[in-house]
Amino acid sequence: MNLLILAGVGVLSGLLSYVVARYLSVKFVEMEITGNDIHKPGKPVTAEMGGLSVLLAFLIGSVVIMIVSDDPITLVAGVATVAGAGLVGVADDLTNMKQRYKPFLIAAAAIPLMYVLWGPHNIEIPLIGSLPVGYIFPLAVVPFAVAISANFTNMLAGFNGLETGSAILAIGALTLLAVVKGSFAATVIGVILVGGYLGFLKLNWYPAKIFPGDTGTLMAGAGIASIAVLAGLEFAAIIVSIPAGIDFALKMVARRPFSGRKIFGNTRIDEEGHLNAASYPALVHSFMKAEPTTERGLVVSVLGMEAVYAVLAIAVTLLSR
């Protein structure tokens, strides 16, 4: 695959995502597909389900690559899994489905990956070596990884640019490693997704004109997992997911896991624009309690943390080669 073609498709994905998101940011308000920006005075109404723009750009970019590819079967499986997770997000954004259904639906979206990865596998663990897991890999590791990763990215969310920025950093790191590993399908998926999320970030950054919704967050998590299992980067994917994992762990130790917002309400904003954490554990609340911070400052801090883990994932993987 010509790198110029791949780079061009990544740029195309970014442009398409931006143009579509710009249109949807107005159209969805007219259609009342909206949410309230709860961390701003007056809680302005803002377009939701903006991840649809990334999904459309991802599908168009992937089709372009498939047309010029000699062996697109593995790529098709990866694209189908990521797109399937995105469609689960669309359904959730439109119907507000019950939380317990989403992991199973997202795991089902991984069936194409399970098919192309069928056979005994090993998982590479830096500094330890190769761990043989046999058929457990396609049967359990792949769907579990896709479902868990998608739900992790869906939880560490709710602030302008946070979900999108985290997706760019995590997927970008794994894409770089996929290039090093020589995984064609993983590289293509990563480049197109990074391009799409970069285009979307222009409208999702503070002050956001559109939110990604579950469409954008579930697709990002599925993308992380898909790149990882296709390129043998499972350990690196775990490292880039540590911030989301910490957030998950903090919420799990609460007396009522995942019900904190219903019980204690949302984060509040004072007259100076500083965020005041609600009384339940979460990663973002830890940043708020450490020092006074605005929404923009909070997002920059959390993205800085994500960047550290992205760099760590790259370093650990490359040094263990």
C-alpha cells in the first residue's frame, strides 16, 4: 500500500468528518437530537450523536482503501467490527437503551474479527514473552476486548473534547505501533479513525458545538481493541486504556457503582467558571479536587495523562522488540 494513498485517505476522512459534523451540529438541533452542555452556565442545548460524522467518514475512507487493496478480507472484518460498535451507539443515542444490553451487542459486533482471527494464538507480553492462549483468543479474548474497551471509552466522558482527544491519542499510539509491526489492516483502521476524530475535534473542542454521543465513544473503544488484536498489541492497548481503567475502578468502589450521578447529581460550575465535583469517586473528580480548574483546564489535564500512557505504550512495546 502506497503511504501517500493511505495518508490521503486519512486527510479525506478528516475533511469529511468535519464537513458532516458541521452540518449535523445545526441539523440535529432542528431535529431535537440534542443534549445539555451541563458544565456551562445556562446549560446550553447542543447537538448530540456527532460520532455519526466519524462513522460515515470511516466507512467511506475504508471503502476507498478496499478498492485499491489486494487482500481486504481482514480489513473488512476490522471495519465491520468498528462500524458495528458505532451502530450500537447510534441505536443507544436514539433510544437510550438499557446499559446491560450494550456489552453483548458490542461483543456481537466482534464476530467478523473472531472469524478472520480463528485459530490458536499467543499474546505477547513485554519483558515476559509469548503467552499461548490457543482458541481462547478468538472465542473469548477478542469479543471481551472489544466490549470492555468500548465501554471504558464510553465512561470517561462528558467534557468538551475529552472523549475525542483521548481517542486520538490512544488510537494514534496504537497506529504508530501497528506500522512498526507491519499490520496492514490495523494501520488502515487507525489512520482513518485518527483522521476522522481530528476532523470532528474542531467542532467538539471547547466550547463544543456538537457532542460525539455513544456513537463516537463506543466506536473509539472498538477501534482501540480492533487495532490491538489485529496487530498483536494487546498489552499496549491495556496501557493506553489505563486512565479509563482507573475511572472504572474508582466508580466500582463506590457504594452504588455507576449510580453516582443519579444520586449526587452532576458536576457543578461556580461563578468563576471552576468545576465542583459531585460526591462520588471518578477520575475527573480527582483532578477537580486537586486544584481549582475550569472545564478546558480539566480536559487538558486528563488528555495530558492519556498522552503519558500513550508514550509509555509506545516505549514499552518498542523497547521489548
